[in-house]
Amino acid sequence: PPLAGPGGRTMTPAIAQGATVTVALPAAVVRPTGIAAPRRVHHRADRRRVPLGRRPTVVAAAAASSTADSAANLRPLPQTCAEQVAQAAEIIRAASSPTNGGHMRQRIQLLLPINQRRNEFTSVESDDYPANDADVYKAAMETASAMIRAVDPDGGDMSATRVDNDNDPVGVLANARGTVRALVIPNAQNLQTLRDLAALGDANGTQITLLVNPQWNERGQIVSDFGVGPWRKRATDFLSTFEPTYSLVEYRVGAAATRDPARGGDYMGVGGVARVLKTHGGGWQTFAMGADGSSECVVSDASEPSYAYLEKEVFTRFDRSLAGRRTGAGPSLEARLESAASEAAPGAIDWSIASTAEITAAVRAEAIVASDVDALSKTGLRTALGALGLPTSGKLEGMRERLREALLGEDKDQWD
């Protein structure tokens, strides 16, 4: 029988058995006018384990190795975690509508703002100190929470429940209305929890159930994480009911840090960094990433690109490189982020997933208001204070008051 969960919502035994903590999560990244009116918007890392210059523009045409997609189906690569969240939410809403198949069970793969992406989402320089399990869990839950709020802006407060029984943190998210629930970074042993969540969604017929960044291996050559024979078939049959609707992953191919100056500095003939974007109804778009964070869609395929394909068919061809597509210089990253912060409506930015570069740009643009100061975490406060050249130590409320005085007080002009 169902048990009472956080906020009075029902939870089945498999969900209720874990340690439960209900938290108040920050406000939405973007607040569309309604769930049915999406806004247009410009792998979890292995748990075991720049200076900002001018961003060049690139030729708009995208090379394609197949006829799977027309130009109308190509989507832009998210430049911030907030853009990724808004893009994913738009896809989730569209895929759940009856006209697009009514997919109420969906599988989502998000590129988490961890490691080098915590400072700047488009950064591709490898981080010497990868995020630990706790940091990955926090980033995954905050990013998935922001996505759920963007799917249903009227869904109410979010509850977060930790459901793992070992050292690998796994979470369940649900909004107060019960319209969207998600299992976040699960392992194979959490499959029953996913079954329980799906059953809750099936009971009311209107709930979207999301499987976010699963950590299991379904493609083992001999034994997958779900075993063999009937056990594996039962698991894969159930997982096949979750429609893959959104995926953004990053691949580091070959000698990813190598640049060939003879080819313009960003032609990665012996390796490189690629981000692959797949949205429901579209193809697999491969974006070549530059050292400065610039990118370009160099190929769109009907099937998922493999590591070998990227290594041998993408990063060995000049026509599939940034150097072969650039045409002049565009706005700097600083200017673009400052403009985005200035144009955002008050309270529209979710600071829980904002990068260091975004917070710093918002400070420079004087785009932070009183409600933003209240919403910033300790890390965010330190970033904003550092951008103003102010002390970054002290208790949380002391730092908050220091930032409030600097940005909003009578003497704020001295910090310009």
C-alpha cells in the first residue's frame, strides 16, 4: 500500500524506505506563462572518479552525413546550464503532448555543471580535481529540479528524497502538484524505485515520470548490470517504456588538448572535445568545441555517434572543424553573459545552476536585485563578493549582508 511521503504525497515502500529529507529548492530558471506554452530557448561524470576572450562566429551551415534531418530540425547547443534546462523542458512538454505521442515516461541525459563546467559551462579544459559523489549528487538534483520547475512552472514547491542504500547517492524529485516526478542518477539496484514512480504516474494518467542520468550499463557484451537471461529481459522491457527525449553528452576524443596551429589553432586533427545533442524527433548533432568555448554543429546523423566514429570521421577532417567554419569575430563571452543577465526578468535566473562566469557577469551588469542576493548559495555569494573585490569569508548571513550593501546600499557606487 502507498505510504505518506514528503508534503503528504504518497510514496510506495520502495521510495519510502530510504532516508528522506524534504528541502525547499530555489525558484525556476525561466517561468513560462503556462505548461502548454513552451518558451523558445536559444553524463554525470564517472562518480568514482580560461581566460575569456572573444568568441568567433562560425558559418551557419551544418555538414550532414545523412539525410535524417533537415535544417529545420537542428537545434542550438546550450551555452549555459540554464539554457540546457529550458531546452530540455521544452522537449519534455512537447513529447508528452498527445500530438507527439503522449510520452508520459521519458528518459533524460543532462550534461551536469560539474568540474570545469561549474566555472563556465562551455569550458572544455580538463579539471585536475574531479567532483566527488556528493558534488555530483548536488549538481544533478539542482539541475533536475530546475528542469522540473520549467516543465511545470505552476507545480509548486519541490520535494527531494534520497533513496539509495549504499554510498552512491540517488534521489527522487517531485513537485507539489504531482505532475512531474523524477528518479535522478539511479543505479541498477534502484530499478524497483523507478517501477514505483512509474506506477504512481500511471495511476493518475497525467503525471510525467522522468528517468534522469541513469548510471547503469545496459550494453554489456556478456553480463549487463541487470544480469542475464530473463532478469535482463524483464529489466530492459521495462526501461524501453521510457522514451528517450533529450540527451546532451560530452566526449573527449584522443589527445583532446592538442591544437594544430597550422590549421588555425582549433583544428583537432588528433583529437578534440565534442558535445552531442539529441532531441526528440531530431538527429544526433555533433558539435566541435573550441578552447575558448565556441562551438559549431559539424555533422548530424540518424544514429548515435560512437567514439570510433568521432575519432576517425569527425576529428580527422578539416571540413568538420571550427577552423574550417569560422568567419570573423563575434561578441565576447563576457558581453554575451552580461547582456543575458541584463535582459532577464527579476527572479528569472536560477542561481543554483549558474556558473561562476554567469554570476560574475551579472555583478558587472548590475543585474542582481534583492531577491537574487537572498537566493544565492554560500558559493554564489563568495563568487559575487570576489567579483567586487570584497572579502569572501565569514558566516552566510554576514556575506549576504555584505553583498546587499555593496550592490543595493547607499554607497554602492564605490564598488563600480
